[in-house]
Amino acid sequence: ALYDYCFSPMMAVCLRYFKERSEAVAVLNDAFLKVLLHLKEYDAAKPFLTWVLTITVHTAIDQLRKNKRLYVENASENEVDTSCSVDVFAEETNGEYLLKIIHQLPENEKIVFNLFELEGYSHKEIATQLDVSERTSKRLLAAAKNRLKHWILNVEFMLL
């Protein structure tokens, strides 16, 4: 019953970090195991699902780090490549489309975008988690937003 209760929100988090459903399911299962192993540490004064989703985010980042897909260089002012391979006309829903374009972001930008915009972490928290400077976190978020804005504006222009 606990797995059923947590599955959908946990899967939503995992799918934001992993394009392949099989990878997302594997991370979800790892995160759920951590939840079970640390259940005694849960503070009942706080929302249970929030605690579970925090574990899920940390598990996803650990998995990316383990697979060496998480590499964040120090802040630099690199030009942003705004090409995107998503076919907007093949999508059925806006949610699916947005998830696909977020997955088109470079891994580092996607992680920072997810952590800041979707999970609600501060740049200081992101910097600590990823072992980078706050400036790097801010730069990666700005680059991600710039790409997404460019892609969305180009799609809207194409639809006119």
C-alpha cells in the first residue's frame, strides 16, 4: 500500500531526471528501498511525501553521479547552443512535450533546472549538493532557461 501511495509522485520526479523509463523505475526502486531502510528516521511532524520525494531526488542525483553523467564545470560564460531535436508536432499533450524538451537540455542544466524550478531548492542548496559554486548553479539555470525560451518561442513562431 505504501509503494502504491508513493509510486506516482516518485515516478514523476524520476522521469524529470531520466529520459528512459527503465532508468527511472530503477532509481524509484532504489529510492523506495532507502525510504524503507530509513523509515525509523522519518520525522512525523513533517509531510511524509515531501520526505519521500527528497530521498528520491537525492537518489536520482547519486545515480547520475555514479554513472558519471553528472559533471558540472566551474562557471564560465560559454555561448549557449539552442538547437533542439524534439518534434513538437508529434506530441499529444503539453506535459509530455515539456518533459521531452527538458530532457533535451544538457544534463547539468537539466539537473539544476529541475532542482531549482521544480523541486524548489535554492542556489546555495544546489551548489552544496553538486559541489559547485552558487555562481555556477545560477549560470546553468540561466542557460537552461535561455534554451527553453528559445525552443518554445521558435515553436510558437512555427505554429503561427
